[in-house]
Amino acid sequence: MDTRQDIHAAALAGSPAATVIDTRQAIHSDHARTLDTAGLRREFLVEEVFRPDALTMTYSHIDRIVVGGIMPVTAPVELPASLGKSYGVAYFLERREMGLINIGGPGWAELDGARYEIGSEEALYIGLGAREVRFGSDDPARPAKFYYNSAPAHRQFPTRRVTLAEAASVTLGDARTANRRTIHKFFVPDVLPTCQLSMGMTKLAEGSLWNTMPCHTHERRMEVYLYFNLASDAAVFHLMGQPQETRHIVVHNEQAVISPSWSIHSGVGTTNYTFIWGMVGENQTFDDMDHVAVADMR
């Protein structure tokens, strides 16, 4: 068993709501091409994002992004004060911003006494400086599932809820190439200001299977994908690696994949699906991509 999983299991034995930080070191592209299936999954796949009444947290050294899930069922879930010590600060968001998208039932967030209602497929941007943060669900039978990304921040921007109607949305692709999809951009400069975090949700139309193909890299930004709305017998074959040295990771429902800036990030499913993308790095220019022709891939 992976050492990280050993630590994870030991912490859970004492408390079902324990927060365990799964730290992932940055991986060089030359190293990545030597990894087998187990090695790729260990370094890049986040297998468990949501756990009832708990906060999960994966901390990647790639641009210092933190990703995870918050799923309140029987009681609210807080960002514990102990997180500050783990990150060398007084509290988790002292020097960080945070964005989340709810893929479950209606819920809420309470930030230093201010309450924000967050419906299904709605998002909340939390600016630097929020100290007391907790989350809850309106209905335990249909709990909220808050998927979040957090990045280092240099200034404070206002906390704001973003609905699906307020997102910058565009439909792309074609049924003939099985990539008809609608991209909902929640946290981009056209919608609201952030320090570096960009997030959005892409929905594939029925009968479409491919995302981000033809593919690209972007040296200026890393990215994380969360795949969901997949049946238990469905999967996405997530493509990664350098364009001439591709690999794949099989991803199931509500699992996430970390994508370094040198890697492509594309996928094909056994059925259509939805995914959340989050980016941090040098810029927030959505179209700043290094495109790769299908004919040039290996």
C-alpha cells in the first residue's frame, strides 16, 4: 500500500472527519514517462474527493494548488484551525484564495458570520483572508458536494456567488466528431476578479465522448480535472503526458486528475460526462494554449 494511503487510514481510524493532507510532489516529464500504471495513478490521480461529513485535501507542489471535496451530511464541515499550521500560516486562507462548485444538492457556506446559499451547479469564490469557514447541506438526504480549488493569493478580492446563468458560457464542437460540449466559465476575468485561480464546468452533450481534442498544453498554467456524472459502469480514459509521449489514466466518477503544464489533458469516455477544470499559474488568459495537431501526437 502507498505510504500516503497508510497515513490516511491511520488518521481516519481515530476520527471519521479527520483532515489528512495528501501531498504530491512535482514530477518531471522525463520521470513521468518511466512510470507504470500504478505509478501514474499514485502521482496524478485523486481517487477519493468526497467523503461524508469530511473535508478531503490534496496539496500539489505544482503551482501550490490545493484540491478536494467538502460533503456535509449530518453536520456542518469546517476548515479546521489546524490547517494554518500545516501551511505555515495562522489560518488556511490567510494567504490563499479558494473557489468551489457545488455538484450535489443545495447547501451553504458561512464565512466569518456571512452566509452564502449555494445551489446545485452554482459556484462560490472566497477571497483571501476568510478566517472562520464552514459548510452545510440543506437536506441530508441530498447533501451538497463542494468541489474546491485553492491557490496562493497576493491581494484580497470580494467573495461572490456565481450562478450558472452568470457564468460565461459557450458551446463548441460537433456531434460528427463526438465533442459537442458547453463550457461554463465561473471564475475568469470576464466574470469576476481573482488573483490567479480560474475554474469552470464543461458538459458534454449526449452522444459526445471527447473533451479537449484536438488537445493542447499551456506552459503558463497547470490544470486539474474533476470528472463526474458518470455511472458506476462508465469511465473516462484521461490522456496525459507530452504530445509525443502520451499516457492514459482510467478515471471513474468523482475522481480528479492533476495535469502539469508540460502535459496534455484530454479524455474520452464510455459515455458522455461532465467535468470541472481549474487552473493556476502565470496568467488567466483562457485562450493561451499551445495547440497540438492530432497528426503530430504519439
